[in-house]
Amino acid sequence: MNNKDLIMKLINQKKFSEAEDLIEKINDNFQKNTLKGLLNFNKGNFLDAKSFFEKALKINSDDDDALFNYAYVLKQLNKDLFSWKYFSRIKNKDWATYDLLGDIEINNRSKAAGIRYYYLASSLSNDTAAKDKYNYIKKKFSKNLKISFLCLPGLETFIKPIYEYLSFLYPSKIIISNNSEEIKSAVKWADIVWLEWANDMASFVTNNLNLKDKKVICRLHGYEVFTNSPDQINWDVVDHLFFVANHKRDLFYKQFGKKINIGKTSILRNGIDLNKFIYYKKKKPGKNLAIIGNINYRKGFEILLLAFYELIKKDSKYKLFIRGDFQDLRYKMAVETMIDELGLNKYIEFVPRVKNLSEWLRNMDYIVSSSIEESFHYTIGEAMAMGLKPVIHAWKESRKIWPEKNIFRNIEEFLNIILNQDYKSEEYRDFIEEKYPIEKQLCEIERVLNSFEINQNMFKNKKVLITIAVTNYNSEKYIRDFLDSVITQTYKDIELIIIDDASTDNSPKIIEEYAKKYSFIKFIQHKNNKGCPDYGRKEALDLAKGKYILFFDSDDMFNNKDSLQKIVAFMEDNPDYDYVYFPFEIIDENNKRIGRWDNKLYPPEDIIKQVFFRYGSGVLTMKGIFKMNFFIKNNINYPINGTAGDTLLSLICIKNNMKYTRIDEEIISYRIHNTNFTFNKQKRFDSIMDIIEYIVDNFHIINKDINIVNYFKNLFYIYELELWKPWGIDFNIFEYNHINYSKLIKLLYKYKKYIKSSEVDEYNNFLHYLENLYDKKNKPLVSILIPTHNRFKFFKQAFDSALNQTYENIEILVGDNSDNFETKEYIEKFLFNYDGEKTIKYYYNANKTKKNDFGLSNSNLLLQKAKGEYISFLYDDDLIHKEKIRIMMHFFILEKNVSLVTSYRKLIDEKGDFINDSIATRRLVDKLVILNGEEAIRKLIMSTVNFIGEPSTVIFRKKDVENNTFAKYKNIVAKGNWDIFQWVNNLEKGNLVYIPYALNYIRKHSKQVTHNYELKLNNYEDSYNLLNIFLENKKIFKDYEILNLLQVIYKSLLNENIDFNKKKKLLDLYKKKISSIKNKIISLSENNDSSELN
């Protein structure tokens, strides 16, 4: 008996101590962690077992036993859908794996998939129990409704997998034919007719065959909206229309009008059968690119070939495999000619049709979609499921369907995805498992099919009352839309309770008008405004008599007349659920659809974590349908919580073990407008504090991995930077609203017990800062330095923007080297009359500054005069937001090692009006980022774009300036790229903070010195010197990276519109350095010294 067998025998005999002693002697970490996991599992320590199985998987993520162990313990922890993910990755599934997959699907998602898995289990098992289980489940869940799937020949690829699964649940036929008699026979046999594609088949069936007492489903994939086919279909007989993509639905209604009620439509994303596309983790990607699909103009081969040509120039080891047939001779000729002209023949291989796509994809590394138009592009999902990295051209809706960071708009971004981004196989597989498994697609289909089964008369003999609880405050503009959407519902057993919170507009009169007409409306008015809708919801809950209750706002509405019918029917058909919710259509003030709120189904523990780490922002919507009995038996009242009562309610419900699910049906139109209650910052903040307090007190979420000080600091930053709004943020315009942070201070005191010893100083600093937020004594001095030269008109505006700063401890230094006295006279007069709190100093430097240094000596004179710990340059043609200094100083005061703070900056013209962003100024991200200094240097230099900004954009520590000389780095003073030199110098000493709001305004105008050719040459010389420093240093960049950068800059200088003789010396310098590095790399390569090459 080997050691492993002996350990397993001891574990099975519950001799855990002996087993543990033997396990500790094992050297193989994979086996050790696996056995420790099994030991803990058998002891009932599921969380510890999970931890050990995770460690084993990190060592070998492809091992079937490790996958099974981890999946099984997740299932024991009631994480079924997470468990499913790892069961599905097992390559050689046995009967037990299929049986467990069947359990998961039956209990959570697709009944059809569940029965099919039980069938596979029974086929692989010799035990009659598996066969008995399959027969029992099939008999229990099988439906009587017969389905005919109809499809024209050649278009059946997408419907076959659906048919194969659903045939386990419904008696089914699939007819792939254009024979009218076959089609008629199939329609006559069926209760449900599925029309695959909205094409000639759908036209023939809906216009010529008897569909009385039959339900009709049509699926529109994409190409149909570019034809007149939808005009030929009789949509009156279609009960449900599936679209594959939102943009195709939008285009359908735009092109053909309201052919079918939007309430009868839904988005059915394609589904990938993950059992057919097995995941293989690629630890080191190769260089094989694949593109799959028939080749026509939609596939964008012009884009693909040009991009691939540039890739080959970077690295000739890449190869492109094209699996597809040309559908157009003219396009074939064009593509082949392009390949010849670009010299790509030896790098491209056309692959004939393969029998096993999954097996073929194993040898590929990247899946490419260069299409100009798609609805989904199936092969992307199939390849990602196997761990291939996607490279996807930005066609309509591609960013909403696929990972945004894998979308390219141009050749540069195509190259970046392949050459510069990390390769993360598991991330690609995860994405498909989360969004597009076939089981998820089947679940949505089954939901629609189930709605057909419900007897429309089921409520006639059994009245089921639903309460709609509505709060109203000044919704005069929207209340009629809401009331009309209730009155027109096909479901009539309604109790509508409207609580008005002392509105001051005409909305109460409108509600009274409706209440007089309709007896099911109960209207209650508050005499005094309570300032929060939660009071009204609580009151309505107390009064409700319905079996079910739906909480509503009076500015929203039902988006189709069958909304209530659908959700009440679902609740009656699924009595185990306490709560059911759904995605929302999002509309604007004019009822125009502007999007979809596509909420997800999360397990309870994930909801708790997400709400906490989203700083109180809700995950589980409460705009769904509740079972009233759930509130009664758990003694739950609607909580009073300002703007986040719904989020607090969701947490209370989870605490009381609410059973919930989600249906993928838009029931409600949710309205977004500027007067939404959630836009009150103070109320929002106070509400969020209560949410966080409830989570910490009830769910024990704080553990050793959470730094509670950092958590609350980040929360503070979110509100200080106005990033708290759930939507509608305009990053161009920063509008700050002061709030009271007393609730945050209270929580910091309350949770002091969670502070680790290493966090005490940080905690005390933060607490002290909050308690003295507006006290000047606690603020270090910031020097605003304004060098100016002959730009009095712009200077005045810049000076005013400095004076308007809200930060309490500022000195403003003006250095004037103008050739006239306009600025001097203005400042002297201003200082004579000035009685403000800011210190203002003026220096006239006309004869003291160096000529042809473009103002650098003027800047340095001011820097040497400055007394502040922190420096904020403000060039005389730029502007700064009044909150800039105050906001940026938070990070210097609260973070341990910040050396540079910058923000998004807006370009303005001579008049001060916004103009379009440049490549350098465009906003990097939509959130606050704190970046390690060296990482920031790498991004700054590798991008060859100054995303940090001009000197006017940042604040930096004065002590980080080398020898009190701006733009000096390693004893070299920049001649033109002052900012880059200084930022690199700063970032070697600390971290970078990037704020996404525009706090700076950089002016573009005709008199800027940046247009001077001497300055341009200076910039190129600076770039050379900087890269040479990095080359000698070797700390941050590898030689080959410096080489690539030198080549890029050399090419740019070569193309620069400057007289060749004036740039020749510099070009020779670059050429010599490039040649030297190349020779060094070749030498290292020949000597097999890869230490400097990798």
C-alpha cells in the first residue's frame, strides 16, 4: 500500500491525527494540499478544506480530481453555481460528476440541462439507482407541450444544441427543410412553434398556416434587420420574439416600427456548451492567432491584415490561421491580393474545415474578431471557454458583450492587446462561465416556455391579490404615466396604495382624480413632509392586504400591459420563492429608452460582500415582487434609511434567509432624471453609513485581510471626489457639495477594536484629520507658483483661479518676466487694496531670467522663493478649479507616501471654452487610482504620452525636487520636457494619485511656445537623455524596452516637420545608441545570457 492509499485509509477510519502526521511528511505540495483538504472535509471543516483545495488547484488547475474536490466542497457550502463552474471544467466526467451537475441545474437553473445530465450519469453508471433517478426526474419535470423547431437548411448551427437539450424536457421535433408539406405537418403536430431566424420560413409559417391555439416563438439573430424580411412576417401571431443583441432590437424598432409589443421581446444571448469546449490553462501563450467563420465583407479582413502586418513587423514569429470559406469571389480576390502585397503569405495559413473545432483550438493562442458588424460572434465565446485570449474589433455593442479591455479600435490597440497585456486564460474561461453557458440560455428559454403553460384562467376561481405600494413626492410630470400603466394591466386583482409625502405640486390632485374613478386605489396624504420615501413604504406595508407586494416609485411605470400577469403567474408557479426580481428598462424624462439595468443573480454571501465593498451601494434590487407572508412571519418592517432603504431591506431579508431568484424579463421602466431622490449627497452619505454599520454588526465581514482604515478612507475619497453618484457623472465639470462626516467619525470610534497595531498611526491621523477638516492649523502650506510672460489677459484669469482656492493655507507667488509693465501695474494695485487671508508675493524678473529657456529660469526663481511644503505650478495661460488644492491635499495628508497628485484636465480655447481632448489629455479611468511610483513611471514612459499632465496640472512635494531645481533628474536639467523629467524624479520617491474629474484647464492657443522648433528639438534631446539614464540604471526598464522606445522616437523625429540639417545631429545620436543596444542584445543572446533580455 503506497503512502497516499494509507493516508486515505486512515482518513476513512477517522484516524485523523495519524493521517495528518503522514501528510506533513509529503514533499509534493499538490498532493499535500489535496490530502489536507480531504482530511478537513472528512472532519467536517468545509471552509478549511476549501482553502486547501484552492491551493492544490493553484498548483495544477487542470487536474480532474482537484477540480472535483473543490467543486464538491463548494456544493457542500451551498455555492451551487460556483461549484458548477469547476465540475464543468472536468475533462473526463464520470457518472458522479454528471449526477452532481444534474442536481445543480434542477435546483438552480435549467431543468432541461439537469435531466440531460442525469441521462448522461445513468448511461455511464452500472448502478440502477442512477437510472431510477433519471427516470423519476424526467417524469416529474417533463412537459406535455410539444415543440417544433423550424429552420431553413444551412442555418441550423445555433438551434441544434438548444433542441438537443430541450428535447429532454419537451416532446420535440426539429425540421430543417424548405419543404412546405414537412413544415405544415410539424406545425400541425406542435403546441409551440419555434421559428429560427426571422426570414422566409417565419414569413411562410405566420402568413399561411393555421396557428390557432398555438404559441409561436421567433428568434431574430441579426442579418434579418438589414433586409425587408421583418416586413413580410405576420407579427400578430408571434407570442415571443427573441433578439440575440440589444442593438438589433433597437434597430428592428427603428427600421420597422412597433411590429410587436416590446413586452413580448427579450434578449437571448447565445450559449456555449462548455462540455464541448474544455478549458486548458495556458501558462505561456504561443503566437498563433485564429479567426473562424465564413469570409465576407462583414468580417473586416482589411482591418485584420493591416493590423497583422504591423504585428509581424514587431515579431515575425506570429502566425495567423484562417478557418473559413470565402462567400464572394470579388472579396476573395481582394483579400488574396492584399496578402500578396503585404508579403504575408508565409505568415498566414488557410485551414480547411476541421472535424473537431475544440481539438484544433488547443493549438491556438488568440481568437480574433475583426468584424465590422456582429450580433454575438459565437467562436469568440467557444475559444475563450478554452482559455484563448480574445482580440475583438469594436463593432456595435461589442463592449457590452465581450471584455472591454480586449476590444480594439485601431492598429495600436490591436498590437497592445497581443504584445503588452497579461495573458490570463482562467479569466477568459471565467467570463464565459459567468455570462454565456448554454445552461443560462436554456433557463431563459424555459422561463418563456413556462409562461405559455400557465393557464390564463388559473386565477378566475382563485383570486390572488397583489399590492402595489407607491410613494409619491412632486411627481406631477410622471404620475399619469405610472397610473395609466397600472390601469391598463391585463391582471386586475390589484390593490394600489399611494402614500404622498406632502407634495407641493399638482400630483395629489391627479392621484385623487384617478382614485375617484378606480376603487382599487387607496390614497393617503401626509400633512408634513418626512423627507424620505421609506416612511411611506413602511406605512403601505402595514396596510397591504395582498398575497404579494411590489414596491414602486411614482416616477416609474410598468413597461407593458402583461407585466403583473407574468410576475404573479411566476410566483404562483414557483411557491418556494419569497422574492423575485428582474432587469429594468431605463427611460429618461420623456419616456425614451436609454438603456437596461441588467442586474444579476448573486448568492447571499456575494451580495453582502459586494454591498460592503461597493461602499453601501445596493446589488439586490427591491423593485421586485415579495411574498407578503415573508414579512409577516419574520416580523420585518420597511426600514427607515434615507436614500438607501431598499439596500438595507435587502440585507435584512438576507439575514432572515429569504429565498429569491431572478427572471430575465423587463417588467418595469425605471426613470432617471435630475431630481431623483438618491442625488442628495448628505442623505445618501448618512444612509450609506447605516448600511455599512448593519453589515459589520450582522455579518461579521471584517477579517484579517481588511484594513478598516483604508476602507473608510476610500469611502471618504468617494464622497470628497463626488464619485458617489450611481449615474449621471459629468467628469468635465466638478461640482463639490460639502457634507457633515460625523457619522463616519462615529463609526471610526465604534470599530476601533478592529484596528490592527500596524494601523494605529494611520487610524489616529485619519480620525484627527476628519475631526479638524476645516481647521487651517492642520493644513500644510501650499505654494501656488505663477510664472508669467506678456500674457496679461490670460494671467488675470489664472490669478483669479488661484485666489478662489478653498484650501485654507496657501501662498501665491507671481514671477513676472514680461517685456511690459501691464502685469506689474495690475498686481501692485491689487496688493494695495487686498485684505484677504492668502499670502501673495510678486517678483518682477525681467532682467534676472535667462533668455531662450522658455520660462524655466522664471519657474525656478519662484520655486526657490516658495515656503510651502507642496508646490502647485499655474502657468499664466491655464486655470485651476477652486477645489483643486483642497481635494488634492487630502492624499498628501492621509496617504503614507504620495509624491505626486494629478487629475484629468480639460483643454480650453482662447475664450475659455472646452475643446476636444487630445491623446495626452483624455481621461484615463472613471475612478480614483493610487499607483506605485515605479509602475507609474513605466506607464508614463512606455505610453510615450504625458498622461500625468503639464506643470499646471499637478501638486508635488517640494522636498522631492532635485537641488531645488525644477525639471532636474540625475543631474541633468531638461530643456523642454520639464514635466516628464520632474514627474519621473518625483515618482522615484513616492506614489502617484490620479483623480478622474477635471480639476485643471489647459489652454490651447496660437502663441504657445510649444510650436517653436527649437523647443521640439529640445524635447527629443530630453527623451534621449532620459532613456539613456534608464539604460544605465536598469532598475525600471529592460534593454529591449529602451531599444523599442528609441526606435519609436527616432522614427517620430525623422518625420517631424523640421529642417533635416537642424535635426541631423540628434538623429545620428539616436542611430548610434540604437545600434549599440542592438549589438549588445545580439551578444547576450549568443552567449545565452537572458537575464537582461527577459
